[in-house]
Amino acid sequence: MPAHWRQRIALDIIANDMRMNINHGHRTTCFIATISLLGLVTAASNLAQAETYPARPVRIIVPYGVGGIADVTMRMVAHKLSERLGQQFLIDNRPSAGGVVAMQAAAVAAPDGYTLAMIGGGLTIARSLFKSLPYDITVDFVPISTTAFYGIIVATKAGSPLTSVAEIIGAARKNPGRLNFGTINPGSTQHLAAELFRIAAGIEVTMIPYKTTPDVATGLLRGDVDVAFEYFPGFQAPIHDRQIVIVATTGRERAANMPSVPTIGESGLPNYEVTSWNGLAAPAGVAPEIVTLLSRAVNEALRSPDIQAISRRAGMDARGSTSEDLRARIKSDVAKWADVIEKAAIEKK
């Protein structure tokens, strides 16, 4: 039975019930019936939307520039969604500090499923890093699915005596404040991963911030910093040339593309884990049926052999989730990074 027929039948039944209740003076029952009517109308409308969705192109707002690993990942997913759902899923790049411009645009968009947003772990950091934001990642969006997970590598220069997590911690304890850790901008996931390492190990080190990943690599190769925290793709060339050595990874499990490299957790800091991620979300208020449809489609797309092969080469894990699992991760990460930012005494922007 078409959705609009079901909606019409529901309206007729409740309208008739309301007339009967009014005739018998049951005003309370009439009020309850009115509330029920609104709920049924909404449900029927949502169902009708989901049955025809998508009926036109869908825009995915990406808070990063063209060509970065996050952009490339979402373009692959968008292409697969276009194939599976029969409408174009178009990427709209809106890079800005903290992703504010992109996320604000997505938050105020109509909750009809035709504007989606790429979200990521960095947004859970931004919630505590900025004094105020024009959106709330925990309230203004409905999570759909994760799309990729990225581990950070702990790297040293080839020939460095620091070849393990234990040696890094030992050197820092022997000479407090003398060891230099290099990362990109303060407040980035890489920087907070380094701060969390310092806090978990109970050591004193000097954090050296850089503007770009190539700058971090240059600083490490020049000897300006002893240890660097960065995503694998950013250091892939000097690693391939054996100029930089990977000491450990920050994820809960060993990376698929470097199975011989231990995690920090198995190297002496068992409670340490930092996994960055990207995902897809919709403005709050979108029909649950559309969220379910998109979540299933994203998960199916991510299992395709070509996406899996490309993601492994890039050092990432292309893996989906349920909406509920992503919501739980967002909540957990918000609390985690708020604690690190407070303990590291990072000034809010």
C-alpha cells in the first residue's frame, strides 16, 4: 500500500475517533488523540520520504580542501552511494579553521536528507577547543555511519637511538624537558595524541608545533625534534626511503598495512589509544528511515574491494558503523579530548 494511502487512512480513523469523543464530552481523550494524530502524520510523512529517497542529487559538505585523505575517502564513498541509490552524491568542499563554516552550513540545512555532512574526530576536539561554536556536534546532527579510521604513527629519524616506546619514555625521564615532540597545529588530533602520550607516561617533553605535515617531517629529519606524531600518509615517502622509522602506532589494534609495528598500548601504556575517524551525518530532524537507508548503503559501499584496497594502501581502515555506535563514539571522544585539553592546559580559541 503506498505511503500516502496509509497516511490518509490514519487521518480518517483518528478524525472519526475525535468526533466521537467530542460528541461524548471526552475532551481529555480528544487531546490525546490529537497528539497521536500528529505522531502518526509525522511517521507517515517520514515513511513517504524514505520510500522515494533520494529523488534528487544529494550534497555532502566536506570541511576539508580538495585532495586530502579525508576528501578522497568521502569522494570514494559518494561515488558508491551514487551507484547504489541512483542519484548523484556531490561533494561540496568548505575548508575552514575547525570546520566551522562547513558544519554551520550543514547544521542549518533542511533535515530532508539532501544535505549531509562529513564529520570526524576533529569536531569532537573542537567542542572543547573553541570558546563557542555556532553548532553542537552532539545535538545538531544525526550520525549515519563512520567511513574510515586512521591510526597515528609515532616516528623517529633513521639511526635514532629511540627505537621503541620504552626508549622514548626512558630518555624523557632521564632528561626531563629535553626531548622534543613534533606535531602540526596545537589542538590537532596529532598534537593531542602527543599530549595524551606525555600525560599517560608521566613525562616532561617539549612540544614543537608546525604549520604543515611536510614541516614536521623536515623538522624530524633535521633533528629539530626527536619524535613526531603524524598520520601515515603524510610520512609515507620518507618512510619508503627509509629516512623515517615507525616506532609505534596509536590505535587499539595493529595497523593492517604495518602488522609488525606494535601499538603504544602493547608497548607499555595499556590504556593509551587514539584513533581518528571520519563519518557521515545529517542535520538533526531527518527521518530515521532515511538514516537507516543511508547507513546500510554506506556500510555496503565500504565493503567493496576497491575501497578496501585503496584504504589499506593509505594506512586507513575503511569501516562503517551503525548510527548508534557512531553517536556513542562521538560522546566518548568529546569527554576524552575535553579531559586532555584541560590537563594539557591548552588555551581555548
